[in-house]
Amino acid sequence: MNLQARPTMPHFLLSSSTEYTPVPDGTAQTMFDIFRPAGEIKTELARYRLLSPSAAIRVSPLCLGAMSLGDQWTGFMGARTDFDQATKLLDTFYEAGGNFIDTANNYQNEQSEMIIGEWMEKRGIRDEIVLATKYSTLGLDRNEGKFEGIAANYCGNHKKNLRLTVESSLKKLRTDYIDLLYVHWWDYSTSIPELMQSLNDVVKSGKVLYLGISDTPAWIVSQANEYARQHGFVQFVVYQGLWNVGTRDLERDIIPMCRANGMGLAPWGTLGQGKFKSPEELQKQSSWRGGAPPSDKDIKVSKALQEVADEVGGGIRPANVALAWARQSFADCFPVIGGTNPEHLKSNIEALKIHLTTEQIGKLAQASDFDPGFPYIYFGTDPHYLPEGKPNSFLLNHAAHLEFTRLP
């Protein structure tokens, strides 16, 4: 029997080459030489975390939002990002240790996915990236007669659009799998069984690894995950929606739902969509994106953010404080940050070092003046997530002085 020489190193430490290259004797003296600890981190962005209690994939603490990558939405986005500019932004993120990128089938009339796909291919880093994209929205460009066919089944949460979108996204992204696929929004027409069976099938096919859901009511997500549990299907492991220190609606039902279902949170709009600025900058700015002027609440929240930024020091900006607030307010939070300027991105990466005190978080909460609504306004919220674990329910406080174990 002709036996070939076998390598002495563990198979998973070998290169992707199919040929064995001998290592000089004495290179590895001990097991510790083989399994050396990872080198020093480049930035705080390289401190990877599990996506959620139900998804063990490792992601950077910030997710790069790719809605701005392209030149098709300049009227809406207010900025033009060609391939070279997009590459600089993507390179800045990657070189700092970032591996979590978020896009969608329709962003910039499909340019966003195309740019990311070409960038990953040229860099040869596809498998290093945790790539999230979405389906539900019509991805075909109907402007200027570019698509004049019947588009009825190119939109929605149903099985056919899922198949069409996934196949199209794989081609644009130049890959054979998607790490995280989101349901982009709820269409109020696809049944829970159809949705979860179809999504389970696409995961079983190997074309998608994990499932997420975005911009959808909590009761629908809970029902969908319960259906999946009962049938042994893959569940949603992360939720994406609008959440920041000034807009806290997710705290009513969606964040409690995430905790109950072991889901992570990837909020968009964490930086206030351009609203979180110093009082001086607010005075100079006549309107927000979309034309709405700053409200009294916007001004109040921005002032509180500036005060906390001054307390932290080091040239920290209000938007940096808003980012820290979100990350400290929910344990499994991975803010989706967009933009086109690499310097702004570096500033947000630097903000990962910020740690707010309980008093500073309280000051920001007071400025936002969040109304949780009924039944919470009458009967309180979960004391496990309140400062010092003290209940805010008059019925509990009427019985005794209680203190709950504080949970992250």
C-alpha cells in the first residue's frame, strides 16, 4: 500500500492549497506556538461579538449600511458615491476590522449590491465578510422606461419574490451564499406558514445562512418565530428597525420581543439621520433631510447629547454619544451606520471607546421624554432593565420595597 506523507499540523490550520508543503523542523516548539492568541486589535471595531443569543456568527460591533453606495439616489440621499468613493468607504471599514455589511436588493437601483460584490471579489475577501441583504421591495428600476413589464410578483414577502430576489442578489453580490437575509418589511398578505416554510427552504438550500426581519410589527415576528419553533424551522435571529435616543418606539414591544426570542438588534437611524448636532449647528441648519425643520424635541435631545459629549471630552460629537447610548441600552445591539465620508466613519469607530455613566444615560432618557403608552404607563415596564432594578409599577411598590436583578 502506497501511503502518502501526512501533515503534522491540524488540518484546519493548513492553507487552501491541495498540496502539502513540509514545515522546517523546530518551527513549532509547543502546542502554544501553533495556537498563538490573535494579534493586537486594529481598532475597537475588531472586537467581534455573537450576532445574538440564537446566532453564533461573529460580527463587528458596528454594521456598515450600504444604502449610500451608488449614484442613482442622489436626489434622495443628497450625495453621489461612485465605485471609487464607495471602495474607499468599504476599505476604511474593512481595514479597521469591520466585517458586517448591510444592503438590500433595491438600494441605489441595485447598484449597492453590485458595488459590494465587485469590491469583495477584487479584494478576495468574500468569506471574511458577514453580508446582510434584504428582499421584499421591488428591485427593478422602473424609471425612464428601464423596466416596463409586469412587476406584480417582484415585490412582497411571498415565495416567488423570495426566489427571484435571492437568485438576483447572489449574481449581483458575486457569491453563492448570503450570510443574513432580512424580510425587509411586512406586506400584510403573505401567510406566516408560507413565509416561514419558504425561508426555511432557502436556508436548507445553502444559499442563506441566517434569517432576520425588518420594519415589521412585534406580534407578527413573535407569531412567525413560534410557528418556526413548532415545525422545526429556522427562526429570525435579528431585528432591524428605526431606533435612537430621540425615537424610542421600539422599546414598547419590539425590544422586549427581541429579548424573549433571543434576537439581536441592528437599528438604523441611530445617529439621528443628521439630526444630532450641536446647538450652534442646529441654528445654521434650516431643514433636515426630507424638508422637515428641527422640532423642539430634536433641539432638546441634541442639547442633552452635546452636554454629555462635553462631559466625556476628547472632541466627542453628539452623534458619537448617541451611538454609545444605543450600544449600552440593549446588550445585543449592532447599529447600522451609513454615510459616504470615511472620516465620519472613523469618528464613529473611535466612538466605540465611549462608555456612558448611568447618570448620563438617565439625562438622555429624560431629554427624549419617551411615552411608552398603555399598558406600560399604568402598570410599569420590566424592572430587570431599569436602573438599579427598581420597579416603576405602583402596584409592586405598594406591596414592598423590591429590587430585581439587573439584566443587560
